[in-house]
Amino acid sequence: MENLDGDLTGLDPRIVANYIIDRAEGPIRHIALQKLLYFSHCLYLMRFKKPLIKGYFEAWTYGPVHPAVYSAFKGQGAAPIKKKALKKDLRTGSHSELPSLSDPEARKVVNLTMAAYEGLSDSQLVNLSHAAGGPWDVIKNKSKSEKLIGLKIPNELILAEFRNHKLPSHMLDNTGAIDGQEDTPLTYNGLG
């Protein structure tokens, strides 16, 4: 198994977020973007045993949030996102476009995630991310009895507990084929 430390491995989360925005069939709000990014990251981690994106998610009130993506889009508020994330040159302060998502496996996982969840409302995505026994739930419950800094959701916890989320069975097919529609725990089909 590769290094699961998302701080060191994976793609720039803003690149994946921009891909989700580009692929969305309609307007997408920041809260939905965060959940679609989280589910994409979790599924990629479960399939390939390595992080999709750098950094980490935190357990916030309305579900998992990636701080770097939050920072990139917070200026757009709760309205649909109109501008994609940019990179900033720390030396000059100038902004420029981020590269597009070119990794075919990452694109496939994000496409599967979008096919399954894009039609859900913000509140449905939040509720799904709050699955009992899932990573967000474990961290929120742990924070009631322990002092946790930042409520970080470690990739190791995602690997151990993401199986508690119910996902459409087509998300579990190693070929990426979208065939089944049955609700199935992630531990089936040899991936858990």
C-alpha cells in the first residue's frame, strides 16, 4: 500500500474541484462541490489505496470539507460557483489558471461519482456524508470526548470506515461500467 498521507501525495484538490465544476450539468454550489470532491476522493482511495488529492478533509457541521478548496471558493458564498479556482504565485501575488485534470483513472472515478450523485440536493449530499459509522461520524463523535485539532479525517479512517456509506453498485465495478443501480455497501465486489 502506498503512503496514505494526503499532505504528500495526490493531486492538487483545486484541479479536481475545477474538473467537477466543468463536468457539472448545471450550476453547482460550494457545499455540493465539497461533497462530490469528498466522495470522489473516498472512492479513489478505496479503489487504488492511495489518495486522489493532496491535503485532507475536516469534519465540519455540514459534512467533510477540504480546507484548501474552501479557501479557493469561500468568496463565492452560498451561490452557485461562477469562477474556477486559480493558483497564486506567492512571490508576485499574481493569479493564473490551474492545469486541467489529465489523469484518466482520476477522471473515471470523478465521472462515476458525478453520475451517481450530481442529481442529489445539497441536503441529500450532506446527509449521505453524515452516514452513521462513516468517517465524518467517527470524527464528530470522537470530538465529543477528546480534544481534536481541526477535526481532520485521516485517509486511514476513510479506508477503514467508508464502507458504512451506501453507494450504488455501479460505483464498485472495477471496469468503471455503469450497469447496476442497487444500493450496496462498499465492501462488496472485492474492493473492501
